[in-house]
Amino acid sequence: MSLRSVYCPSPSFQNDRIHIAGDEHRHLVVARTVKDELVEIFDGNGNVWRAVVESVTKSETIARVRESRQVAPPSLELILGMSMIRIPAFELALEKAVEVGVTRIAPFTAARSNVGPGRRHDRWMRMVVEAAKQSKHYYLPKLAEPKAFGEVLSLPASSKIIFAERGGGSLKPALAGSPVLYLIGPEGGWTDEELTAAGKNGFQPVSLGAALLKAETAAIIGAALIRYEFDSSGG
């Protein structure tokens, strides 16, 4: 069984001991973490410590470091440009795309988005942390503030893909290297104007097959397919 992961962006060390407080401490308490249990602590920048729990109090968990390591960054920088959709569906896409290996998320409002982002950045960031812990991604994905569609089109990337329900081609020829930026439209689909604007900004339209997928499904499958093609080509 894999070790429980603990996210500490700025770990506090005292004599080879890490003091864990706040949300991560509360998670350990809820999970009934006990003395002498091994845990894995990471800072979101590739630093990982294996530690043994020495004590769990009301305010903090103290763990003694046994070993540390530096993990290499992901070979693929995968950026999800996700249009605003129904909040439960958006959050499902966010969580699962991070598990698959997305390294950056850029939410945006499309012409047919029927919901605004609201003030959910902190909640979404907590979801990103939990998904990274679940999937053992030691570099925490970045979550941008919501943007306009035009701002997302101008993000720099070696490969620019727009998954479209019409007029899309194959994925493999559209992959020119990392970073890969892929766009997922809203429930109502892209407008002709958006597809034209994307094409003018270097985006290649790609199809996910004959089936009409939900936006959240397309976000997850798109990430998995890009990773597969990138890995299989030795990129």
C-alpha cells in the first residue's frame, strides 16, 4: 500500500522533524494517523520527504524525517484550457485531469458558457492539491485565475489543440512537442467565431471520435490521449 501523502509547501523543520498544521494536519487526524506511521511529505516543487509520525496533537502532527529525495519535473507540460461549464462538471474535470497529469489549468469563459467562475479559486486549489496527492504528482499543478477566451488563445505553447465536435482531425499530427495546450469548449459547443479565432492563433482542431462527449469527459480523455501519444513517441 502506498504511503499517505501530505502537502507542505513550506515545511517547518526542527531537528529533522517536520511540523504539520492546518488542513493537512486535520486530514491526518480524520484519517486516524497514528504514532510510528510512515507518511510521505512533498512541497509541490519536487522535494519529497519520507517521515515517521512521532505525535499527533490537537494543533499539529510532528513527523521525523528518515530520508529525502528530489523528483525530476514532468517531461510533458500539459496545459488544460477549460471553458466554464456547470460547476460540478467543471470540478470533476479539474480533479480527474490533474490525476491524469495536467500540469496547468487555465479556466476561461466561452461564448456559450452558461455559468461564471465565481469566487472558487481557493476551493479549486484545494481540489488540485488532493488530486495531486492521490496520484503522486510531486509538482503541484498551477491553477490560473479565470480568463477571457482571447487571453487563453495567446498562451505560449509548442502544440496548440482545440478539441472540436466538427471539423477535427487526428491528434498525433497536431503534437509538435511540449508544452501542449489543449482547449475544451462548453456544453453548447464552440461558436464558428471561436473556431476561426483559434485557427488564426495556431490551434489545430482535433476530433475525439464520432460520439458527442460531455465537456468534462472530453477534458479527461483529451489529457489521457495526449499523454499516451507523447509517451509512446518518446517525447
